[in-house]
Amino acid sequence: MNGIEKDMNTKINILMLTPDYTPVYSGVGTHVVNLCKNLYKSKQCNIYVVVIRMATIEEAKIKNSTKRLKKIVKEGITIFEVFIGDFTKRYYKRFGKQANIRELDYILPDGMLLEEIVECLRKEKLHIDIIHNHSFHNSVFCKLLAQYLDCPLIFTIHTNYNNKKHQKSLKKYLWEHSIKSSNCCILLSNIMKEEIGNILGDIPCEVIYNSIDIDAQNSYIEGDYERRNDLLYCGRLSRGKNVLQLFEAIKQLITIEEFKDIKLYVAGEGGQRGNLEKYIKENQLSKNIIMLGRITQKELNEYYRQVRLTIIPSKREVFNTVALEASSKGCSLLLSPLDSFKEMFGENRIIFFDKFNAQSIYEKIKKYYFDIETLDYFAKKAFRHVKKCYAWEKNCMKIMSLYQRVISEYQREVDIESREQKVIVWLDD
């Protein structure tokens, strides 16, 4: 801060670090884009985004760091896109999964790139007031950058790695380092706060729910029930998302005559896609399960508006933006019985299946699939709740207030350290 206290009546300069921005390919990317847009609308800040992503094959061939950093200005937001090398592509197969090296490209970012980012900011004559990190992969990079720029660091925890699976993993180390090296963390739920607190103790944090844009153009209009009786899954195709159990439920359903034409649309990518496609082929489900792959947000919104029921069978979720998006478009929800979902919606606005297995999913779909009146009843209740609690305007102001508080606290600490240093110098004299 250069010893100068920030006037909170002036705009603050925020630097966002994210693995994904636009076009978005993840829930984190969608969150960051919407956060930046709504912060910009507030007219209280200037926003600069650093996107750190893996290079394409063509980009990886470029050795000059200046060509690996692109500056874009879009809708009033300055974006610095940085792509990193192909270390993992070259070494992952050689060393194997157990080597835990897939994260090394993120842990050890090119020093030249760090300098390039700082130099870009200097050329723009920018003084960054706060850094907001959205990826634990960038843990080391963010800490170094915060030290370079002499500003506080905030970390939004989008994923919880407090489990046995990741006990000794590099991911958990980076995740913990991101938390411990931040001046404050944003948590997505009270459940997450409790879980993290049990492991790491009290940490400087604030619970601020994720939000979505709800506008007259794109949101659900009550009374509009012209929907197909189709199902939708949207999310990462990984083991934890439990998609195979959903597929098995569909397999059971089509044995019943009235369900033989049921359709499940699957939007998303992930490591399990190959196994899921194999299951579809082996069980002759290609007419019933349609793999959409990665689609745009605009395309996804159309599916939300057209289908009757969005199903999320996850075994673990910290917070789920898909559920909010689907509800904002008037789509009913069938969710796994997670505490995080119950915190998001309560227990009387959505339908839960009882267990994380195919049989339970099958029973709930069978029960409600043709019960349009009940599904529309739940859709209305969920929509009103989402509109009231998860609109960006409200939560954006919470985040803005947090920025201002953390900046002020950081400045006070800097001032105290400066005064203490002066005393030490005086005593030495």
C-alpha cells in the first residue's frame, strides 16, 4: 500500500486469479465471470483478471513468455490470459499417477511469467489493492504475487479436500497452503466452515453463498409449463458425481413400457466419460441417454427451460451452482440427500432420493416422472427461494464489503509494522 491508507470512497483495484474465465468450461469459471460483471456494475472497483490455464499443443511450442501472456479488455474488465507449459503431458505417463506431478505446472509457474504479469501491471500504472484467488492450484503463485504487489490475498474455497482420499495428496497440501496463506477465505456454506474448522481450526473466513444472474429475459416465468418430460444431468463426469448410478436407474426404467422412450441429456466432460460411453453402448442405451459433451452456457440455459427434471446424484458437494441455475429456469430438481443441498434449499422445495444408489434414483424418477402437478409445485417453490436468496446483487455487496474490510485490516498491520521498524531503528541508533 506504499504506506498510504486507501480511501474507501475511491475505486479499489481487484486482481482476480482463476483457471477459467471466458469462454467458461467450469462452475468456477462461471462464478468468476458473474462476480466480475456484477462487481463492475457496482462502480466501486476496477477489475483485472489473470487467467492461468494449460497451454494447447500449439501454444506450448512458444517459448517467449511475452507471447504466452495475452491482454484483452472486455466489457470494461482487463484480462491477462497466461498459459503454462506442457510439463505434465511430457512426464505424467512416465512417472505415473502416484507421483502426484499433474499439479507441478501450477505449483512452479515460470518465473518469467510472474515478472511479466507484474511488469504489465506497472506499465498500466496499476496499484492492486487486493488479490482474489479462485484456484488452490495457484497457491504458491498467488502468495508470491501478493508479496510482489504488497497487498492482501483472499481465497474462495470452491472445493473441499478434507477427506481420506486426499489425505496425503499434493492437492490437499496446495489446498491447505491456499487457506493458510490467505488473509481471509470465502466459504460457500456453513457446512464447509464446520468441516474445515474441524481440521484446520479457526481461520479468518466469511460464509458467502454462490449466486446466479436472475433476469427477466432468462429466468422462469411462473405459469409457463410447456416442457418436455425429459431429464438432464449437468456437471463433471467423475466418480464423485455418481453418474453411473443414474445411468443404471435409466436402464431399469426402460424395462417398463411407459418409460421406454425416456431421455436423459448429459452435459459435461470428465475422466469418466469413456467408461460412461462404454456403459451406454454395452447396454444399448444410446436412444435414452444422449451425451452432449461440453456445451455453452446459452445452450445449457435452453435445456434448463425445456426439460422437466434436473438430476444431481453427487456423493459429495460443497455447493452446486447447477442446482441454482436449473431452479432459476423453472426446472424441478431431484438431488442426492446431502447436507449441503439441504442447506441451500431446505427440505421442502426439492425432491431428494434416499440413498446414493441406482435403486433409490429409479424409485424417485418412477414416482414423479408423470406427476407434472407435483413437479411444477416444487419448481415454483425452489424458484422463489433462489430468486430471494441467491441473486448476485445481494451477495456481491457482501463480497465488496469484505474486500474493504480486509484491505483496511492489512493497511493497519502494515502501519503497525512500519512504526515498530522505526522504533527498532531508533533504538539501534
